[in-house]
Amino acid sequence: MLSEKSTATVRATLPAVGAAIGEITELFYTKLFAAHPELIRDLFNRGNQNAGLQKQALAGSIAAFAVHLVEHPDTRPDVMLGRIAHKHASLGVTREQYAVVHEHLFAAIAEILGEAVTPEVAEAWDEVYWLMAGALVAIEERLYAERQVTAGDVWREWTVTGRTEETADCVTFRLAPADGAPAPAFKPGQYVSVQVELPDGARQIRQYSLSSPPGSPVRAITVKRVHGPAAAGPDGEVSHHLHARARTGDTLRVSAPYGDLVLRDSAAPVLLASAGIGCTPMLSMLEHLADTGHGAPVTVLHADRSPADHPLRADHRALTHKLAEASARFWYEEAAEPGDGEGLMDLSAVPVAPGTHAYLCGPLPFMRAVREQLIAKGVPARDIHYEVFGPDLWLASV
């Protein structure tokens, strides 16, 4: 993929670029938003920008892609690219925006690295960027075509048909297309973007997993209110807005469904492990397994602060009981009930059937710990799939 000349240059300069990538991405965003303030207002997540999470994700993806090109020249990191492309498609990212990113990213590289950016170095890293951008554009345009939407125009008006307070900080919104047309199909585990207009006029976007089954005419999303101190950042702008303002009869701008953490159509055993609000894609998967009469073993695992904080806890148990060969185990840090585990999720006593496909969703430390335990139990890494809510800071490590 990468030319022989550029491969040698990228290999030689990777340490220097890698060491400075944090500074580069920070300056890049400063330049980008100065030139295009509409992007931070209406496209990028302002909370993630303030917390530095988007900067880390961008740095990790560029570094991971460059390393892959150098170390595995005959392959492409399609898992990483696919995950990014699904996120971009749900936001309506277009081909033209990659040229804007290129302009400000390479201006930042030149400013941070100075004289080290010779014409040869600039040419090599330019090739890396356009290989990555070209691959993403191709995947995103295919995703738009599959959804039969114009590139970038993924939005549709949906009516809130119901609202249920699941816990003190989680609300389920049921949605139906405002125009009365059929809801688009989706795969169990996928998410939608929701765009809301905030009091300052910004139109911020967040992704929420669909917790309803694919065949339902009404879609459901469960929104957890993000409290800044607990999340090491500011309060969630969109989650607080939806909790405070979205009521039955209101309309929301919702994207077509996307996401690469999808239940594979397979007769293999399934393990669904989640923590906190990460249970939402698992509920959609679990309901699909129940509706289709999945006959292989299904293991449902969830960790939370307490039973009262566990969103959709009753649904978790009820759907498990619908399956012929399924079991559910829950762990709670506080107020665990009889039969539930105490503390963090511990798989030492959990049987894992041979050939199991595992799906994980929750905070990164949780998923890393569960993944390590599953691998220790003999589950191949290729059969462990995950979803990150927010910027994917795990790109370079799996």
C-alpha cells in the first residue's frame, strides 16, 4: 500500500512523529476550529474536546495506521478503519472534509516539527494521510449507499412516542419516524446519532445504541445523564438536555443506524458482557437472539454500581429467561442482592463454551479486564468484539 520510498521515511521518522503526535493534534484542533468554528459548534463533541479525549483518539488512530503500513505492508487495518468509518457516517462526514483536515493537520506538523519536516518527510506522511483518508471515504460512501442516503445527509425527524425513567440517571426514549414511513432496518448492536439544538445555538451530536430489537416499528434509546466530575470532564450537554427537555410528542433529529459491533448471524455460543450503560446494545442483541430462537449457549454478564443503577435490569433477566440455554450473572459494587456477585466482574467461575463469540461494551478498563479474562479462558482475540462509547482510545491496543 505505502510506496517503498515512503515506507523507509515513515519508519525512520515514526519515533519523532509519535513523540510529538499529542502536541501536533492539539495544535491541529486549535487551527481547525479557528478557521471553521462551525465544526466545534455543530459536529465535534465539545465535551470530548475539552477533556482532550478526541485529541488522544486522533493521535492513536494516525499512529496505529502508520505503524500498520510499515509493519504489515500487504494488509490494511480494516477493523480500525471500519469502526472509524461507522462513526463518521453516523455524523454525516463527507469526502470534502478530509481536505480541510489535511490542510490544518499538516500545518500543525510543520509548525511542531519545524526543520525536521523536509520535503521527503512531508511527502511520505502525506501519502500515509491520503491512504487512510481514501480508505475511510470509500467505506463511508459504501455505508451511505447501503442506507440509501446522500453522502453526509443522514438525518431524519423522529417523534418521541414514550419516555420511561429507568434509573435516577437513565431514561429510555421510544421513537417513531415523524413522517410515518417505515423505520429503517438495523443490525443488533448498532447505534444512531441524535442532534439537538442547545440554548447557545450549537447543534451538538451524540451516539446512542438502539436497545430495541431490529424488527420493532418503534426504536428505543436509553440515555444516561453524564455527570462531569464522575466522568473526569464536564457535564454531558446532550444527555442533560434530553433528560430535561425531551418529552412525548417532541421531535428529534436522528441519523440512520450505523456501528460495527453487530451480532454475527451464527449458531455459535454467545457471551454478552457489559457495564453501566454499555448494556444497551446487549439488550438489542439479546432480544434478537430470543426472537430468533438461538439454540446455542448464551451467557449474559453485567457489572454496575448497584442494582438500582442497573439500567433495564428487569429486561436483562426477562430476555435471558426466554432463551432455551442461557444464564445471567450480575456483579455490583454496592448493595448486591442474594445470587449476585460483589465487586468487579470476575469470570473465574463462569463457564465459557468452546467456540464462543464474545461482545463487550462498557468503560475501557472494564473491557480490558474482561478481554484478558476471556483470552485466559481460551477465547481467541479474533472472537472478542467491543464497542466504545465516545472516542476510541483502544485503537492501538487491540
